[in-house]
Amino acid sequence: MDPQIKLMFLNEHAAEGAARFGVSPKELSFIGGFQNFVYSYMKGDSKYILRFTPSTLRTWKGLAAEIEWIRYLSANGLSVSEPVSSIDGKDIEQVQGNAIDFYVTSFRHAIGRKIGYPECLGNALLYEQCGRITGHLHELSKRYNPTLRRHTWKSNEYLLQAQNVLLSEHQPILLALDELKAQLAVLPVAEDQFGLIHGDMNVGNFMVDEAGGITLFDFDECQYSWYVEDIAVQLYYLLYVFGEDSKSERKAQYELFIKHFVRGYTADGRTMPDGWKDLLPLFLRMREIIVFVGMHRSWDLREPDDWTRDFLQDSQMRITKGMSLIDEFF
């Protein structure tokens, strides 16, 4: 979260937004959020999410497009955290602030539990289920005809913010980003390769039920991009935890994920996107830059712990050299 935005969001904004959805401020439990202010609340025996999005981050139309996309996925059999309306029947409420406004949306809390680190590592069944739901989402995306359109990868908030967030010493990162964007700009955008994606699919953004089924949530980063980006994002967060001194473990993780993810993705006769494996390094590099920018925007890095310090050093090396986490595995 941008530190300046944090200062602008007040308790009174949370209270007003909650009231629009028939919720007392006392019922709100703050969860956190990297781009939004996210709370949970209960109604009866059911749990819900209340999300406050700064107007500097998203437009009303952008949020409406996100909700339309989620409802389409749900109506077509994908397990997602569904939107709920305010007491006035609105999908989006607007709370006015002093400098910026906040858009308020609410969703059913996803069923199941999170599978975090280290449980997610080496989990073949989970990887197959990830492939299955990703393939289903991409299949639905190819048939989607929205009334409102989300932004494309070119307007990704992290890529747009990089120039303002990174320090002067990070000029090589910005040069690497420019080079990467030039490479992406000439990629084919055929219907079987490019469409509306989740944009941030990882173990932090889905729940797993007792049968192993996945329910997706947090579509805030959904955008038009190449389907392989959804694959690369999942892979990135399973590999970045291994430092440069653990490349053998990183390679084993990569091979296990690919094997079982592909099995799930291609179930029911689906096919992988054309050229996806060759493009993985490109989109792993893209996610690495996004993570690097996000950390410098939202974290206090003046005294990082050992893991964070080592990761940032390794990450900066890979970015400036045009490397991805899997380059040495081929």
C-alpha cells in the first residue's frame, strides 16, 4: 500500500462504507491488503469481505468490469468469491474523502482454507488443481463478451508506478522494464493466447476445500494479457522463495509444478496456450519487476531482514541481466 494513501484512509471512511452494506463498524475485522483496505465481517453464519479501493488506483468502470467478470465466471461453473450488493442494491458504493474517494465493494468469503508456505511447496495435487482451474478460467475467457472492459497489461498499476517508486540507483531496473515492455509489445495477441486473466493467481488468492477444490478470489489485478502470465505468476511465487544458493531445489519445484499443472490444465480436452513454455521466462521477469516495485512502494526496506536483503540483491541481479528464475533449467 502506498504510504500516502494509508494516511488518507480514516476510520470514518470504513464506518461509512460498512453502513452502506448494512454492517456495523464494530463487526469489521481488518485483514490488510497490498493495494486496497480489506476487512472481513459476519452476517449470520456467513463470512464476507468488505474492500475499499482508492480512486487513484481504479475507476468505477474498472471495478464494474471486474464484478461483471467475476459474475460471468461464477455463472459458468468456476468457483469464485462472488460479489454482494449494498443495502441500496449497488455493486459499488463511493465514499468521499478529503483528497481522494474510496470505492466500496463486498464479496462472499471464499470457502476452505489457505495453503501457505511451506505446505504449498512440492504439492503435486495442489498444482494439478491449479492447472485445472486456470485452464477452465482461460477457456471461459475465450468466450467472454463483456459490456465493460478492463485495462490491458500496459496499464498495470505497478508498471506505471515504477518510475515514481524506484530510487535513482535503480535506473538499470527501469531500463530493463523498458526493454521488457518492448518485447511484450510485439507478441501475437491471437484469441487462443490473449484475453482477460486473473492477473494475480497464487496461493494467497485462493482457498482449498476438503476435497482439494479451489475457490478463487481477489480479482483486483484482472487485466487483458497473455494467458501464460497467469501460469508464470503461480510459478513465480513457488520459486522465488529459493535463493540463488538453492537452485537445485528451485529446479525440482519447477519440474514438479509444470508436470502436474499441465495435467490439470489439459483435462477435459483443453490445450495449453501456443508457445507458453517459451514465453514463461519473459513473464517470470515481468512478475519479478512487479514484485520489486511493490516491495519498494509498500515496505520499509531501511533495515530489511536477512531473507529480504538477499532476495532483493538476487532479484536486482536477475532483472538487470535480463534473467528469469528458470533460465538455467533448459
